Amino acid sequence: MTVTATKSQTAPTRVLSYAGALLETMDAGLANNPNAFIMGQGVDDFKGIFGSTTDLARKYGPKRVFDLPLMEEGMTGIAIGAALVGDYPITTHIRADFAFLAMNQIINLASKYSYMFGGIMTCPMLIRVVVGRSWGQGAQHSQSPQSTFAHYPGLTVVMPSTSQAIVDMYPQIIGRHPGPVVSIEHRLLYNLDFSVSASSKPIPLTSYVAREGRDVTVVATSVMVLEAMRAAQYVHETAGIEAEIIDLNSISHPDWDLVAASVRKTGRLVIADTSWLEYGVAAEVCRQLMLRDPGLLKAPPAMLGMASAPCPTAKSLEDIYYPSQHETVDAILTQVKGARHGIALPTEKSMTEGYKRFRGPF
Amino acid sequence: MIPNDELYRRLFRTSLLIRLVEERIIDLYPSDRIQSPVHLSIGQEAVAVGVCDALRPDDLVFATYRSHGFYIAKGGNLDAMFAELYGRMGGVSKGKAGSMHLSAPDVGLMGSSAVVASSIPHAVGAALSFKRRGTSQIAMAVFGDGATEEGVYHESLNFAALMKVPVLFICEDNGLAVHSYRHVRQSYNLVKHAATFGIASRRLDEGWDMLAVRQATLEAAERVRAGEPFVLEIATARYKEHVGVGDDFHFGYRGQKEIDEWKARDPLLTDKTLLEALRPEIEREIEKAVAFAESSPAPGRSELLTDVI
């Protein structure tokens, strides 16, 4: 499946998978930053973190790309210590859930090191975590902890939704960004191909407009940006509705003025996040808009996220656990035309359908 | 031990500085000028002083919230320390760190953490970098006996042994985690435990003896600098309560007798001649630091969000 890139295409484009974009930026990160290194469980094995670190150990040697014992907290603490003496560590968690074992170091140390010591020390590093979804990932391989991390001042949290976002943002992060960055990658995206352009205006470490529109604003994260793009295409074709899609992109440092300006224009809002709604991204979007102008919306906003339960493994339940393409389209149509819009919903249910040839293993 | 020996005098002086600084903190504490928890190292000074004296200036130390001793022993500035305790702009960290998070990276004391065991892997990470760059520096993790019960201690030892990084693990064994004795917390012997990772280790019972601590650290550091981790466990004694400036014998959870036995060997209590000889100039130094803190401005609103990245 090829998902067309979202930016105006003036520069030459090429096709690059999400995993390919990761591999390219990891490679460039090591090449351009002699102090950078990658460590994590399995980074040097034949699978190479789903293809994102493949062959880098051979290319850069075991001092710069190396496997680790199972030690999430220790690994993150080691990264902090290395960063404090001038190195740039990149750590990996093949599931975001495993990063919870490193929360002490991420939250109590890395996020606070600059502030707590009055700015005399910093620990710049990139923590890559991968969110799982579909094929029975279950309760502990599927969590999407963006609001958890973004709650703590001192962390930069990004959720690249396309190959373009990776090739644009990672070079701004690796060896450049002064603090710890948590990048929440999505497993469903890894094998997708995207059009990538060598743009003179790279995607910034904040929000951007992924699709311009006049009728309704969709604020989305990660794989839900793609769901929203497909839904926008559908409502364009079936109902002439033009949805404006904002990829929130940075969860810790979103461009709220951009979001507010869009909602001021459309008056209608759909929030599509990859995690739970409670105390999450959806709640924060509403808080920010409410603070700016409680009268921005013409109707209550629609919110799409995971059901308020741990993720079930059974496919019959998993299928209704995540927001479907049906629900995304329905939410957009309902915002613009009301609940009795009468427009047929798409047959394809969600990204997982587009992904259906994939049979694991993860 | 030769009382007039230059080395002994140097170590004694630094130990006495730590003790008198903390006694000054005890005096000041009721005035509420220091508005933050303090964890005093009175009784444990010889460990910080002996250990730090054995290091090179460019070796790094990662310590704990009981950090006054290591801050001073590694060479941290006294004015900046008192201003930090006071929460003033002249402090090391503009008052944002306080007693529990002292640091002096200019002299090799990195950030002290108030979460037990959490700075141990930082020393391992710094050591990993030293090894990759081929410098001859070593990194030292300082922690209490309670920290060895945390998972990250074991993760750190395993990694250090696997990668052979130049890290020196120093356990200050005061036998207490807050109010709990070690025997109710630990099923292992720390030295034997380190050996299961193939890490060379040693216990020093004479933790009151600055020269013995220094010598043991020199020997350990030499092996570390040659490219292997080392665990050095040093017995010591916490005279004061876990947190705060008071005694805690009257609560009945521990006996005074064991501390009295320790005090009977404490050079800062027994070597009265040297103590009285050095006390006046050290007290002047402390008064100067206190005066600096008193005159340093408190951080204003503009600092509230500064240094959040």
C-alpha cells in the first residue's frame, strides 16, 4: 500500500518505507555524529528492530551498535551517564510497554536533569519505542504512552506518522536536540511505503497541517493521521467535504496556535488518537482550545481512541477496540452534516485491513 | 597512622570540614533558612574523603542524596553549596537542586539523585564512554547498602562485567535503610554477590580510617583503570537520623551502643589536638560561605521555567 505524502510536491520524490526511513536516519545519525551510538535488545541481530538498524553493527562496529542484556532501567541509566559526558545515545524498545521498566530513569532522571541541576548539565538522547497493534498484541504489547510521557516537563515526545516525518525530524533530534526525546513509532507503519520529498521546509518538531480543508478539523496522531487522510479522501469523494488534518506530531510541544486557527476556520473538530481518551491527547486538545476561546466550536467535538479497557487479544474484540475507518469517516460526516448524514460508510474497516496480508511474527 | 603526616592532615582537614559544615547546618536548621530535607553524613565522612582523595581530578563521581560529604570531598565550592542549601541564585544549581541534588561537574561530581540506586547506571554509562574513547578516566558510583537491593544495581553489575567498563562501585554500608537493619533486607553477602558476576570485590571494615579507605580505593581504582569493574564495600556509621538534623536513638529502633563504639574510633572525635588546631580556619571558611548564601538573591519568577528543555 502506498500512502501519498502530504506535502505539496515540488521537490523530487522517492518511495521509502517507514522502516527504511528509520534505517536511513539511524545510519546518517551514526555517520554524522561520531559520539552517537545505538544500544538496545536485538539492535545488532538479523531482524534489526524491524529493519530499522539492520547491518549497522557491521558497518559501525560493536562499540557503536550493540545488543544488551534485558535491562530497560539500566540501559536508560547508562544512556544518561554516557550523555552526561558528551555522547549521544539512541536506545530502543521493541514495544513501548517495555519502556515502562525504564520509567524511573526517563521520568525521575532524564526529564529533570537540566532543570534540577540549574542548567549546568543535560542528557540529550533519543529513546525509540514501538507501539504494537493487531494480530493479537494483547494488553502488554499495544500501549501507546504519549500522554504519559508528555505529562512530564523536560521530555520531548514525538510521534512520526510518515517516512517524511522521520527523515525530516530525526536529523533535527540526533546530536542536535539538547534534551531527551522519546519517539513513539508505530509498528503498523513500519512496512508501509510513503512518498518522500527532499523538501526545503522539513517537518518541524511540532504540529503541521497534513491536509488543508475548510469544513472540519481533524487533529490526529501517528497511525491515526493515515486513518484520517484516508477518511478525508473518502468524504471528499462521497460528500464533497474538505477535512483539514493536523498531524499533532509533537505531543509535548504541539503548535496550539495552528490547531486553534484551524478550528476557528472550520468550527468543527474530530480528535483521533492512538491511545485512551481519558487524561490523554484528546483531553489536552480540548483544554487548549477551551483556554483560547470556548466559543470556537459549533458542535461538541468527536473523539476517537482506544476503548477504555486493556487491549484484548481476541480478534473479534480487537477489531472493535480500536477506532475503525468506519468510525473515523462517520465522525467527520457527523461533524459536518449531522448524525443523519445518510452517506454510506466505507467497506474497508481500518488500517489493519490495509495491513491484512501481514501475518506476523512481530 | 602518623598524626603529623601531611596526608593524614589533609584527609583529616577535609573530613573536619564536612563535619563542621554539617554541624553548622544543624545550627541553622531551626531558623528555616534551609527549607529542604537534609541527609547528614556525620559519621560517614572518612568514606567520602578517603575515596575521593584516591581518585584523579578528572575521574567522575555519581553520588546520592546524602551528598554533602562527597560534594566537599571532590572539591565542590563551599559558597555555592551553602547558597544551594539556602535556595539562592548563587547556588550550584540556582537553588533548584538543594541538599539532595548537589553536583559540581567542574570538579567531577555529577548529579546526585534522591531516588535510591538511580545514579548507579549513570556511572556505568560514563565509564562505557571512557572506555570507547580510550581515556584512562574511571567513573565511580556511590550508594548505600539499601541500594544494592534495587534491580538496577544488579543490571549495572551485569553490564559492567560483560562490557568490562572502568567503573568503581562504592557501597557505603551503614547497615541501615532508613530505619531497617540490613539483616531483614538482604539474603546475600555483597562481596560474594559481586563475585558471581566475576567482579573483583572487597569489604573494608575500618570505614572510620581515612587512610585505610584511601588505600583500599587506590588499589581498587588501579584495577578499574586497567579495565575492569570493582565493588568496594566500606563499613561506616550514620550518627544522625536518616533525614533531618536530630539524633534518633530515643525512638528505640537502634541502639546507641554500636554508634558509641564507632565514635570511640572516630578520629574527628579522638584527635582533639589536630581538631582544635584546624577548627578556627575551617569555621571562618564556613562563616564566609554562610554569609555568601545569606547575601545571595533568591531566584525570581524568571527562573521558574528556565532550563526546562
